[in-house]
Amino acid sequence: MPLTEPALPVLDLTASSVELTRQLCDIESVSGDERGIADAIVASLATFQHLEIFRDGDAVVARTNLGRERRVVIAGHLDTVPINNNLPVREEDGFLIGRGTVDMKGGVAVALKLAAELTSPTVDVTWIWYDHEEVDSALNGLGRLAASRPELLAGDFAILGEPTSATIEGGCNGTARVDIRLHGVRAHSARSWVGHNAIHDAAPVLAILADYVPAELEVDGLVYREGLNAVGIRGGVAGNVIPDEAVISINYRFAPSRSADDAIAHLRDVFAGYDLEITDLAEGARPGLDAPLAQEFLAAVGGEANPKYGWTDVARFSALGIPAVNYGPGDPLRAHADDERVAVAEILACERGLRAWLTAE
């Protein structure tokens, strides 16, 4: 008997954004396994004549071409961290509970529903759903598009549907990770005086970190809190050997007013006398709230904008010269938790906010 391809999951784009969130979450899409959900999105949008659709690996782009003077990019990632007995999604006490509800299929659902329904928005819109956000940056689908098809990311303003509890969060902090490698001399632990313990040499570095006072820097009206922390420490050879090496991994979250070079220069000042090995470095993004479209968006959504402390893919838009903000349902503190849950009210609020802005209603 010939083998048959498994049926594609069916997405009902006429359903509410809440129900669509449930449908999307129940399609498992742990990083590296986004093909099924990307297939489902392409199939569900194929009949909408107002959208031009592109696919790049497991990234999907759908855009209007109405000849508007301005273009907005609205993006969100399809992948999740690994599942841990938290699918299928269930609804309880006004929340959808399950993997991906916060990070970030609630935002994806809102975008999909609006992409299907808004045939004549006030601006042209490029909708992007992409793969591999939760893993190594080199695999990121949005980064891949920026490198290979930058014209698909072109726009005057961008919104990333990262969880923000349905408020606007401007820009993002940058991030740097460095290793400080400490060297000693191996010896038998019974005769430790003939060796030099590299782990003991970690104490002054840890003292610097413990005493460090993070800066709070105002950038375009938003105050970004920085952070400097040890995020890993390793060393040791055996239970009876004085270790000849210890490595401390340090993560610096820096305000978007600093460049990557500024951040590394600051780290070299803080840890003067130590060699730093840079293992990860990504610039942040300024808030972008002075852009006219951003001001219109803020007025349509209401409330006050806040800073985004973590690094997000808005930085990729910023690097292309496109002002960008984060806006999506879900408490970011719930992201990746085993009891991940999003308030139904926040999904609906984001849909209302985006719909009002894109239709000028």
C-alpha cells in the first residue's frame, strides 16, 4: 500500500483570535519542527486574493500591495521551547494554558486573523511568521530573511508580537556574553601548595559582580535598566586534583543608547586586568517611538509605552533602519514556564488595538 502524506492541520481563520490561538498552540512546533505550522498557515491564507505570499524555509510572508504611501511590518515567530506535558491547550478562569500561549502564538493568532480580514488597511502591511527564534541566533528565520530577502522586510515601521501584556514596549536592551578564563597549576589536592587553584581566583571576579550597580539610562524618554551577572561557572578536574582552569560566563544587558563596541569597552573597564572572550554580542534597539507611525499606533492603542528589557528581534528591524516596537498578549514572566498561560482579555485587547490602528476606526 503506498504511503500517504499526513493531512495538514486546518486553521479556521473565521474563528475568534482566542480559538485561533488554541488551534495554533495545538500544532506542536518546537524549534526545528516548524514545517507543519508553516504549511498550515500557507494553506489557510492561499485563498485570500488581497495577499501576496512568499515562503522561505519555514518562514511565511504575506503582504498587501495597495499602493499606500506607507508600509508596516508585523512579525511573530512560530516556534516554541520544548513541550512538557502542557499540550493540548485548555481554558480555565479566563486564561488559555499551555505551551506557546504566551510566547507567542497569541500574537501570531491575532496577526493571522487580521491578515485574513483586513483587505483594505490604511497602510500596506507585510505580515511575517518565522522559524527558529528560540534557538541559536544564526538559525533565526527573520535574520535569514533580512540577509537573503531584505526587500521583504522593507517598511516604515515594524511591530513584533512578543508578549508585553498588551502594552507597547519600545526597542530593547542589547546583550553581550563574555567568558573570563582563569589559569592555575594542577597538583594533587593532598599537596595543594605545589599547585595554584584557578577556582579560588574566581573570588575577585565574583566580588566585582556582587558590588556592581547597574545603570538606569534614559533613551528617547524610556528608562532602560541594565544588568551584569554571572550566568555560568565551570572548573575542576577530579575530586583529588587542584584545578588549573576556571571559567566564569558573564552576561551584560546594556541600554540601546550604547553600541556593541561601547558595551565591550565598558566590560573591559569593569574587569580591567582580565582577558575577555566574547561569546555573544547583539546590539539593542532604540524605542523608535518618535516615528509618526509609532505615535499613531500609540494613540490608537492607548496607555503609555514601556521599555523592553530583554533582547528581541526588534533589533533586527532597527539594524535595517526601521523603527520597531514590541506589542503582544501575554505576561513575559510566564514565557517558557510549564504553566504558561495567556489572559483571553489580552488576546482580544491586542486584536482591538491593531484593528483600530490599521483601519483608523
